[in-house]
Amino acid sequence: MTPQTAFENYRRASESLTVDRLDSLDGVLAPNVRFVDPFHETVGIEPMKKAFRRLFDSAENIKFEIIDNACSEGGVYFHWRLTALLSGKPWEVTGVTQAKFNADGLVTEHVEYWDAASQFYERFPIIGPLLRFLRHRVARS
């Protein structure tokens, strides 16, 4: 299977993912898939699904869309946007993921790159203002 075909299968599963459809990942993930984001580093399908389940438990009206991608023999990089309601307020995260596939077209590695400070932590009442202050201070220097 080509990386582009494998990616399209993963894209369909990812963009239609809901808490009730987490098992649909079983058909696109390798048993020893490595998943990394700013909050998790896991190996295996069940730990990855557990990380996604926590997201679905924490946020509402989640929509995930892939905006663009670049494929090579080594895998794919894709730019994505996640929108949701977090604590009743609109939340948007954008990032890039590097995904690698095995010969069967199953995802062996999913590594997300996104800014947890500006897109997540700054929303918290106590730490948020401090992080915004520090970010602005560093930008001025």
C-alpha cells in the first residue's frame, strides 16, 4: 500500500472519530503504534484510544479536520485543526502531525506538534495570565 493510500484511510478514520467510534482506529493502527502529543507518550492501540477518550470526556462538539498534507515514502506530515467547546468556551488547536506507516498501511507512529502553552494552558485562570505576560515580555526583548 502506498503512503498516500494509507494516509487517506487514516484521514477518514481521524476526521470521523467520535467517542463511540474509537474502535474504528483498530483498522488503521498497528498494534504497537507510538503516539506522542504534548501530554502523552504511549505505545499500543488501547493507550492511544485512552488518550483520545480523555479528550472526548473533557471537551464537547469536537471537530477534527486535516487541512493539508505532504506524503513521502517515509510517511506523511499533515496540518490539522481541532475545534471544540472546552469548559463551555470555544477552543481551537492547530498543529502538524508526522505519521509513519508499515507495509500493510497501518500507522506505526503518530507524533503531534502543537503549542500547548498558547493553545491550552493560557486558558487557565491563574497560569494563563502569567504565560501571556511571559510570552509578550520575551517577544519585546
